[in-house]
Amino acid sequence: MGDKLNAHAIIIGPEGILAVNACMLFSIVWALWKAEKNLESGNDWVMLVMLVLFAASGRVLLDPIPNIQPVTVVVLLVGIHYGIPRAVLVATSVTLLSNFVLGHGLWSLYQALGWSLVGAVGAFSANAIRSGSQLNLNRLAAVSAISALSFDFVVSLSALHSIGSENFLPYLIAGVPFDLLHLVGNLVFVAWLASPLSEVITRHVISPNQVVVREVASN
């Protein structure tokens, strides 16, 4: 009787797991959105922590769908709004945090490097993509597509530690379907998340004038 009532013994299949994970992800998005509403403007570090939690949990919960995750777009937006150092911080933190669940190894270094480069691309292309709090979604989508392919290539380099260089090209070709999934996933996340997430981030970007005011006030 006890086994029949044990929820851990219920087998729901891959589709059921994905549905459960999707519910949990939407719950996290809702909770972070409500929490952000209670933050004072300019809490950039708190905002970065929330972005790390969202990106890491999104990557873990969407793991049943190959190569679909929000990390690339989130890091790209962090690079656009906050610059390279904080994009590298978010990229590395998300990689480490999510890989505690998904598996940690040498590839983690390449993933952190790949996402850090995505953040750098976001920082360098910020003026072309962002005007104030407004994003050019077409340009952001194009950069996110390139970022997907670039990230996957960087991570693929980790395979050279275990396969010969003569096998690297076939390895890359075999991964093309997964690269395309990453690309399409990024376009979906840009369409779904980019504008609202950018508005939220903009409320917590400290301008140089605010930094000066805070330094004067502290003195």
C-alpha cells in the first residue's frame, strides 16, 4: 500500500518530466519577477544574482531539450547592459552552479570561456543593439544566432582532449543539428525574454553619476 502511494515510484516519462520542469521554471520566473518589483532601483549586484539563478535554473530544468537554455541570451544581455567583467562573472557562475547538477569537468572551463566571449560580444555590440532602454530586436536576434554557433564551437574544442584532430571535423558536422537547436532556442528567448528582461536590468544599472553621488554621500 505504501509503495502505491509513494510519489517517487510514479514514472511519468520524458514528456512528463519536461512538463514538471517547465512548471518549475515558470514558478522561478514569477518569483524572481515579484522579488524584483520590491527592489530599489540601482541594486545591480542583487540583479546579477537573480540573473545567475534564473539562467542556471533554466539551463538545468530545460536540460531534457538538447541545447535549449536561456544562458546565452542572458549573458548577452548582461554584456550589453553591464559590460565585460560582470558578463564574465555571470557566465562563470552560471556554468559552475548548473554543472554541479548536470556534471562538472574539463568541459566546464570551455563553457565558461564560451559564454564569457558571448558577454564580450554583447558589450562590444551594445551601441548597435541598445538605445537607452530600447533594444533593436532584429540585431539582437542576429547576434544571438552568431553567439550560439560561436559558443558551440568553443565548447567543441574540449573534444580535442579525447579525440584526434583528424576526427574533429566529423565531430563538428555531427553536432550541427544541436548547434541549430541552440540557434533556434536563442531566437525564441530573444523574442520572449529580451525586451522585458532588458527593462528590468535597466532599472538596476548604476550610471556614473549615481556612483559619484554615492561616493560623495559616503564621504
